[in-house]
Amino acid sequence: MRNVISCLVSGKDRTYIAHFEHAEEGGYCAHLPSFPKCFSEGDTFEETYESLQEALEMLLDVAEEYGESIPVSNIQMFNLELAAA
């Protein structure tokens, strides 16, 4: 069974969902479903997160420079209010 950690990664005022997994050889690997070619790996979760964020920012810079379309952020935030039991 795969253990996938999902979290948010931001770059250029946009936020995307990222998926992190433990790598078989140790450390972590991560990718952004909105950008199939944007991925990263590292020895620690923090290192992998920072590397993925840098990769996203570079990808967005290049897309803007060449006038390529950028996927719309796939995050929808909302608040849930729970009644006290």
C-alpha cells in the first residue's frame, strides 16, 4: 500500500496540491498533479518540499516568459463549522 502525503505548494501567488511519497531507496519523492513534468526528490520531507517549491517557481517563470498557459490553481478553500456535541 502506498503512503501518499498531500499538501499545498505555492509559487507566484498560486497554490497547488502536491503529493509526497516515501522513496523505496530512502527519502521522499514528490510531484504536482497540475504539472506532470514538475517533480522533486530529497533526503527529508522538508528538503523535498523546498525543492518542489523552487521547481514550481521556475516552471511558472518559464511559462510566463514564453507565454505558455498556466493551469488554474486547483485549490478550493472553505470553512466547516461543527456543532458542539
